[in-house]
Amino acid sequence: MTEQMTPREELTLLRPAPRRMLADEVYEILRESLISQRIPPGARLNLDRLARELHVSNTPVRQALSRLEADGLVQKEPYVGFTASPLLDSRTIEQLYDLRLLIEPTNAERAASAVAREGVDELTAICVGADALLAESSAEHAEALGAADMEFHVSIARSAGNDVITAHLHEVLTQMSRYTLYTSDDAAHLAWAEHRTILDAIDASDSGAATEAMRQHLRRGLHRVQDLVN
Amino acid sequence: MTEQMTPREELTLLRPAPRRMLADEVYEILRESLISQRIPPGARLNLDRLARELHVSNTPVRQALSRLEADGLVQKEPYVGFTASPLLDSRTIEQLYDLRLLIEPTNAERAASAVAREGVDELTAICVGADALLAESSAEHAEALGAADMEFHVSIARSAGNDVITAHLHEVLTQMSRYTLYTSDDAAHLAWAEHRTILDAIDASDSGAATEAMRQHLRRGLHRVQDLVN
DNA sequence: GCTGGAAACTTCGTACACGATTCTGCTAGC
DNA sequence: GCTAGCAGAATCGTGTACGAAGTTTCCAGC
């Protein structure tokens, strides 16, 4: 094998399978539009219009919408079309937090027990980044803060070492992602203070404290969201 | 509003949205073929050939395969194609059971605490049906027993009253569905005896016993699957 | 004001063109 | 003679365009 290779081959080696299709691009665009509510909940999604606006055919749009349906961000009715999922009702929000309370305290406990240094570094980086955004304006960076929140919790799940749980938590957080709750300045600062508490407990390898900190964070988060909804 | 309505409207009321599309049919067929391993793990799924065999065009097949990818039953590589997901490795199986241990004991506890009669009736019906199959031949009805197993656990989740958790458990069980483990006669009888223990505890509203019975059932189930894999 | 039905619109399915990938077979070099 | 490398062809997935099927809307008629 020669050491010299074409640029194409180099790229192939560097990125094992990130060959993006058109549908992937459409998916990303629509996903962001839905989470940011630039496409409002309940809005009907016309296939042809989306295709025209994005300068593609309807097949990639259909594929993207199917994936978004699996994510729970859009709903489909056969022969009628897709609509942006309505905002979650208070009952569903409770149920989502209920599930999170079953798995995330254990994630925190295991992350605290784990020896991996890199996990703590990643969490620290996320918190530092969020603090920088908070120092400016939580309202302006609501979207970025929401993404950072998701990363924080997913990162803990990764540190806990169970990929299946990580994937399912990712799904749950995706469904909740429109409730960034960082529209309120108070809520944003409170939430990230609680994140810091969790991080400190994990850093100190205090699994008991990590568990309890996560449990409290989730309970308080539920109350914050409920205050917003009602 | 008149009491008289057309047959069409009656049907619409009876079935809220079961307007089946071609893609749904294809999905069902492929899903069953994959779970039963009539399509073996790792097999490449040719789009055109499937379309020809099922007498449809490739669009419905593509849609069905996309949904199956979300279920984890097939994997896709862009510009290459779909392949039936390989059999789960021992580590992933452990992780799946790990997640089940986080949520299912609580499901059993809540189902036992719930007052709903119908939940217990449904569970009883499932167990009676399974016993009938077991009395004949567990090997011959391996597929039906696997489906009944899934229904049993999902039914408990429903009784526990959290739809979000029920949906996620359904996903987890789908991924495990190729490990029906009812190929072994012993394992089948053991598993359904444990199911009966759980049912009895729920029927007696003994939430502590239900929790513990579920926990033991899952631990033993993991060992049975591991014995099969190794 | 209500019912019935037709037109308009949208989605669903088919057929085909394009492009990427993979396989085959040939050639060059050892 | 054998292997590595490369070019061409066949294969298969992706995207486009169009026709078929179903739903919604609107208007005429009662």
C-alpha cells in the first residue's frame, strides 16, 4: 500500500460514514426549526411547499419528516399530512420527568463512581460554556443553553457507561427540547447552579450526593416547567 | 347531529385512524420476518428485489425500512443499503436488561398499587393463553410466546399508568424480540412461572412482592439469555 | 341552515434518470 | 506465473417527475 493517496481516499478514512444525503440536510433544518418553534406547534407541514422552499424534491422531505415523526417532533396522519407536534400537556411532561427520575439519578451515581477523568472534563467544559452564555443574556442564548442542557445530561449518561440508556435519554430530552425554560432568567441561573452542584458531586466521586443532587434538580425542573405551562 | 350516519362515517368513528398505507403492510411483513429471523441477521436487504417480491414499488419499501431502522431492527449505510441488524452482543444485552431493571420493577410496584381491575384481567388472559401454548409445544409456538412475553411486560407498564415509559419499554422489548429464548423448553416454563408469580403479587396488591418478583424475573432472564449466547 | 356532490388540493405510489458504490476482468510489474 | 492496481461495467440506492387515490373545501340545491 502506498502512503500517497487521493484526497477522496483520505476523507473516506477520516470520516468512516458521514456521507450526507439530501434528506439529512433537510432533517437538520426542519429539526432546528421545530425545536426553536420557528415552525409553531400544530402547524401543518405542506410537502410540496417545503420541497420548493428547500429546493429539493418531495422524497427527501418525506424521509426527513418520517425521521422527525420517530423523534416525536411531528405527527403524521395518513393521506392527510404531517403537522408539527402540539406542545406537551402537563400530564405528558410529568410522565417524561417521571421516567427521567427513574434513570438519571442512577446515571449520576454511576458517573460519580466511574474513574474516567475525561467525563468530568467534558462536563466542566459544558458548564463553563453555559456560564459564559448566562453572563451575557439567557434570553438571547436560550437555544444554545437548551442544547447545552441536553449535552450535560447526555454526557453524564455516557459517563455512566450504558449506551442503551444514553440513547433512550437522548430521545426523552429531544421530546422535551422545546421546553428550554431558559426564557426565564431566574430559571436559567437556578438550573445551571444545580448542574454545578451535580458536577461537583461527581468530581468528588460522592455517588450519594450526585444521586440526590440529580433527583432534586429534576424535581425542581419539573416545577419550573409546570410554572411556565400553567 | 343526526343519529343516522353512513357506514363510512361509522367506520371512521370506530377506527380513529387505521387508514393503512402500503408502507404499513410492508413494515409489518418485514418486521415479522426480521423478528422470526426468516431474514437472518446481517443479511443485505435489496430494495428492488423486496419491492418485486412484495409487488409494490420501492418507495413503500424505503419507508418501511426507515421505520425499522428507528426500531433498531435494520441498519442503513448511505449509498450502500440496508442490512438486517446483527445479533446483539453480550454487552448490549446486559445494557438492555440494565435499563429494564431501572424501570420495570417500579412498573410492577405501581401496577400492584393501582386499583384498576381490567389491568389484572388483561394480564391473566395473557398468562392463560401462554399456558395453553406451553402445554402443546414451546418450540413450535416460540414466536407467539415471544409476542405474549412482550405483551405481558407492556401490559404491566400500561397498568402503571405512564404512557411515556410504556412506549420506551416497547422499544426496548422490540430490540430484544429476536431473543425469544423460547427455543428452550425449560427456559420457557421457568419464565412463565415467574410471570405467574408477578401476576399473583399484582393481583394481591402486594407492591413489595411485585417489585421483587419483577427484579428476580429480569435477573434470571438475563442469565437465560446469556447462557444462550455463550 | 343543512345535505349532497363535485372540484381543488395534497398525499401516496409508480416509473425512470442520475450518481455513487462495488464487482469483474484486464494490464502492468515483480 | 502470480499479485497489485486500475479501468470499465454492472448493480443498487438516491432523487425527480408524474399519475393515482384520498381528503378537504366549497357551492348548488333543497
